[in-house]
Amino acid sequence: MPANHQLIFCTCPDQDTAEKIARLLIANNQAACVNILPGITSIYRWQGQLESAQEHLLLIKAHKDHYPAIETALRAHHPYELPEIIAVPIERGLPEYLNWIDSCHSLK
């Protein structure tokens, strides 16, 4: 069975940005649910320097067909020069939950 659902990870610099993006994705029926995980620490290399930042992680659950629109929305509304946008397929899940994601997809 092909994976029709995805989980997209995206870090944000603060709660306001995270909530703005989450609400936008839900309002536009691009995602079924967005969880915001506050207070994560990211350590990374950027432009040759070791960096550390406190961020908020978005866990975006959506139908795979919505990826292009989600990526476009994230690029347009995200303050980072290079936002983290990583999609992974959901291979398995509670059938009723996956059906709920599908029902949100069909609202479009």
C-alpha cells in the first residue's frame, strides 16, 4: 500500500511564528494537524560557524498531495533564509487517524 500521508518537520524561531504558520496551513486545508513542540535546542553548522538556537518544531501531518502547497507556504511565510522543510512518509498508522487526514485533504 503506497504511503499517502506525510509528516513534515519545520523549525521556527519563536512561538508566534510557529502558531502563525500552523494556523495558515490548517486554515488553507493544506494540513490536517500541526503540533508545535516548544523549547527544542538546535545545534548546527551555518556558513562555516557552529551555531545553537532555541526553536519551536512544527510536526505537520498532511496528505502527500499537499506537499508542494505546504512547501510554498513555508517558504513564503518563514523568516529563515533556509528553513528546515523535511517530509517523511507515514508508512503505517491507526487507520481511523489516517482516514481523518484524508477527510481533511478532501476539504480542499
